[in-house]
Amino acid sequence: MLGKLIGWDDTIVALATPPGVGAIGVIRLSGSGSWGIVDGLFPSRDLSQQPSHTLHVGLLKEGDELLDEAVISLYRGPRSYTGEDVVEISCHGSPYVQERVIQAILRGGARLARAGEFTQRAFLHGKLDLTQAEAVADLIASNTATSARTALHTIRGGFSRALRDLREQLLSFSALIELELDFSQEDVEFADRSKLYALITDAEELTGKLLQSFQLGNVIRHGVQVAIIGKPNAGKSTLLNTLLNENRAIVSELAGTTRDTIEEILNIEGILFRLIDTAGLRHHVAEFAGHAGADPIESIGIRKSLEKMEQADIVVYVFDINDSPAEIIARRAELAAAGKPFFIVLNKLDTTDEATARAAYPNEVLISARDGRHIDELKQRLVDQVLQGKAVTEGTIITNARHYQALQQVAASLGDIHRGLDNGLSGDLLALDIRRCLHYLGEITGEITSEDQLDYIFSKFCIGK
């Protein structure tokens, strides 16, 4: 199936820069006909006679019609991103000009590229493995230094190298064990079981570390939902504004000002926190919502607050520091029983003596949202809750759910091999377990895949990549 895909010989074209008005727009072509198609639009020079990796300035013309003045970049395969002949046209960033150039290229024999097709061709021509190709999309979508660094590490082959080394060693053992089966009557043993045992032990440790990194990787990729909950007029909206350093939410001394949820994103030390400011929760929500005089709009806001609290990864429960200690203690017990990570934040520290308050509440976060006092402590608590002692380093961090699921199967297969060695399992059964492990390792890097799987993965890319 993949052999047919690798044999694609048509030429594709797409806008590689974001659509819209800009100084420059880059139009990319890939395929055996790319140089010839652009040469037909570029009378300034015979591009077929030019060396690879060169730039050429001149006019783009279709017949007698002038399209634009552009810079043509030439890349001869296999020394290109896709492994095919590639041309990039840097034209002026007018959508009208870009569309005219693309239409002329289509009339010249190219077709519009599908989503991710350039990177898909790079994978099919062996320029990238599947993990590296997926990391290209992650890098494009990255919005923090941490997510970009993680994607770059994978693009550079950090994840692939570890899996490739393991796969090669397992293949070697598998071949030796299967060779033993050919000499089953001779009672010989080509594969050193002690070395295989050591390899499987190391592989289990590596796989375990990669699986454990997924929780952090998921945070790096998708961020953390933080619901800011509390009684009316506790200062939730003021806290949101202070965290964002802007007046995002309306602040008023009137209780119940916030009727709907407000969501904003805050980057703290490379981690995205999706902050959700919610409507105030009164003591008896059910009684309030069903009361004849209840404000129906506020009732809806309260219900939304409870929904966001359930969906959040972390709950920040805000109290006025002058609220009843018994009420604060009761709420802490309720949150602890719910089992969701939370912080009790006592706001309006500017209205009381700080030393006395800290003595009364040594374990809570004491702040003044109005003047920004101890906001950095709250931010650090949020970061510490997410990382839980794990350092975000240059090492491999799993951010892709597909990789995580395949690694779970790898771990299960390694466990079967380990138990088989402990129990003196016969070579033919050991070989089956090793082949299963190799299959799931190959699924991650793309040695084993299908056309449907590739189409699904690359369909999530942008068109010009």
C-alpha cells in the first residue's frame, strides 16, 4: 500500500504562508514537474539549467500577462524537505496576486495540495519518521517556549533514536531466536538469554519513564483548566484581572456582578493556564436557584460555575479573608472530599493584619488581588501543582495520545517477554511476544502503518505544510 503512495509523481502546490495581506507570500510546489511548471512562468532565466539550492529574482508571466516580480528558490530532490524537486515562490503578499500565481501554476499541470501533504511526502520519502512528522504540526501549533522546545526535541529525533535503538536490538534477538527454531532438533541456543533479559529490563524502565511523562506532556500541549470559584464579591474577578494584568472582567462592589463565565489564558513559566472566572456561589445553591424570587440569570450562572468546577483540572476557591473561619474549614473539607486539586485563596489581605492572618491560616494562600500582594506565590503554587517535582527539560516528553496508546502496548508486550524469560518460555512463544512488541514500536515511528492512518494523521496539518 505504501509502495503505491511513494510512487506519487504528480506535482502539488499550496500557499505556505498564512492567508491574508502581508509583505511576502510563499507559494510552494513539490513533485517532478515543479521546476518545469515554474520555468514556464519565469522568462527571466532557464531554471532547468540552474543548480539546486539557488535563488533567482525576476518577473512571473503567463503568456504576455505579468503576474508579479518574485524570488524563486530551487531545491532538487532528494536534498529537499519532501525529498522531491521543490520550488518556493516568494511573491508579494497580496491575496489577489497569490491567487493569480497559484491559478497559473494549476493551469501548468499542478494540483492543489491536501492538508499536510508536503510533510506526508517527506515521511514517505524517508526524510522524517512519523513521530518527527507529527512534531512538525506540534511545533506549528506551539504557543509557549516549553511546547516549542518539546516539539523541536522530537523533530531532531530525540524520541525516535531511543525507540530505534530498542527496535534494532529486539530485531537482532528475534532473528537469533527464530534461527534457533530452524535448528530445533540440534538443541542449540543462539540468543543469549541473559543479555535479552537485561535489554528487556532496560526497555521496561525506558517505556515506564516515557509513559509517566505523558501527564506533563498533555499539560504542555493542551494547558491546564483552572476554575476560579467562590462566594459573590469575594474578589474573583479582581483576581482574574490581576493575574492577567488587564481589566478583563467587570469589577463592582455589588454582589453577583459576574453572571456568565469568563475564560482567559495565562502563560506561567511555559505552561498555559486556562483561567475561568465564574459566577459567585451562595451558601445554599439549590435553595437559591429554586426560590421564587431568585434571579433566573444568576441561577444559570451558578449552574455554569458548578459545571466548570467539575470540568476543571484545578480549583481556586476564593474567600474574603474576613469570612467565618468555620465556613472556610467546611469548604476545605468539601473540596478535599471531592478529590480534585484545589487551593483555598483568602483575598483582601489589605483589609486586615497580615501577621495575624498568617497565624490563623498557615496553609492557605493569602493575597490582596486589589494591590497584587502575593500573587506570585499563587502563580508558583499553580506551577508546582502541575509539575509536582518534574522538571521540564530537553529530554523526551510524550505529548501525543497515539504515541501513549502504542507505548502502553509496548509496555504490555515487554512485560510478557519478561515473564516468559522468568518462566523459561520456549523460543517460538518468546518470538511471538517480541514480534508483537516490534509491531507497536513500528506503529509509533511509522515502519508499520496504513494509508488510512496516514491520511488521518496528516489531515490535521495545515494545507501548506
